[in-house]
Amino acid sequence: MYKSINDYFDYYPTLPEDAIWGFRLSASGHTSIRAGAPYPPPRHPADHAFTWERGRRLSAMQVVGIHSGAGLLEWEGGHQRLGAGDCFVLCPGVWHRYRPDPETGWTEDWFELRGRVMDVLMPGPFAARPVAHIPVDRPFWQRFADFHAICRQRSRASHGIAAGHARALWAEVCAAMNPGEPDADEVDFYSAAREALLAGQPVADIAASMGMSYPQFHRRFKAVAGLPPKEYHAQVRHARAEALLLEDRLSIKEIAAQLGFHAPAHFSVEFKKRSGCSPSAYHMNLNSS
């Protein structure tokens, strides 16, 4: 059940801890626009205010969700009618304008994220196709309401929690933009391929066992996992190495053997490529911190 929310909007300062995460929540809001009411509402800062005639460009990424009502979104290169359950991503620097239909009004939920992580991800596919649909009976909308409740606490601790919620909501919108649900065969393929990779089987052997050529397996795995198989395996193995070093139960030689490295020296070289320091130096830094 989507909880009733009082109208609000807030803009947030940059806190010292925001740099650690690589992204920060810079604004959020919820507004119910009655049929026939002027839009957008007044009192927003000059860099966020806009009129239908001139539109606007933002310096940060915004996600806007329409929980009820209908309206129109226009952006550079396209336009789309909006209805209940539609969410859209506004990319930094991309001209846009949007408004509810005067006959219906609408209820909008929104937040804004900034930071180096968002800079890397933008604009991605969103500049050309910014709209996703998430039915209003999905848990996503209750999570949006919960996010607003955290924002309304207006404490330093709640600000960081709200930023994490916003990042998760944004990820759900991104997932909704991908066409269709994963095919059952693809899920089975990914599960079997991942298990074989993490068991240390060579990629060529995994491909052959699945009746594929190496290029076919490479393309299919990358399409499902988002990474080539060797890079996927390397990243997972590195994360496991960091976790084992943190546990401080095994020697570096034992960790190398457990992760499938033929020699501790090979493990040290590969670890240093990704962490910038040797496993022993990484372990020492953990113990001294």
C-alpha cells in the first residue's frame, strides 16, 4: 500500500562523508498537483525552476516518478505521454520540460543524485530513452514513500540512509528500462557458467562443455552478466581475496591456493594490479587501521 505523503521538497548540502561513496543525494520532493493548478510549483531555486515555454537543463541527474495522473514529457530528440507508473530520468545538460495534464493533474515523486559515480554513468541510454514503466501496485512505489519518510527526518544520519535508498530506486528504474524479463534458458546458462568460472574452469573448456565456440560463449555471457567471462571471474576472485585477507585466518600462500592461483607470486601480481598494493601490504594496512 502506497502511504499518503505530505508535499515537500528539500535541497541538501555536500557533507564530508559524501566523497567516500562517490555519489550524494542533493534534492528530493513529493508534490500532488491538483487538476488545473499552475505548474511547476513556485519556490524552487533558480537553477531548478523552469517554465513550459523555455524548459531547462539541470547540472545533476534527476529521477521523477508519476504515481497518479497523466501528462507530457519532452526532451532533446523526443517526447512521450506519461501516465501512472511512469518514471523518467533527466540527464545533466539535456534540455527537457514536463507538465501534468490540466484535466487530471498528477502526483510526482523525485530525487536528484550527484557525484563521480553518476558522472560515469550519465548519460548512458537515458538521453535517447528516458522513460520506464513500473506499475503502481509494485513494491517500488512503497519504497519511494519510505524514502520520503527518511528524507523528512532531516538528520545527518538519515541523509546518508536516504542517499542509499535513492541509489537503489534509481537502479530499479534502470532495470525497468531493460526490455523484458530474463529468459529461463538465460538464467540457467548464467548460473551454470558462473559456477564453472568460480570453480576455476578455463573459459574454453566451459564453452566446449556447453556446445559453444569460445566467441559464442563470450558474447552470450557478456550479454547476461554485463562483463566478459574472464573479467567477471577476476573481479569476483579479487573480492574474495580481499574478504579472506580481512578475515585474517589464512596465510597469503593459503589464500592463493584457495582461489586457484598456481603460485603465491602470481596471486600477488594479480592482486596488486587491482588494489595498487601487494596482498601483504593490503593486510598490513587493514591491521594498522
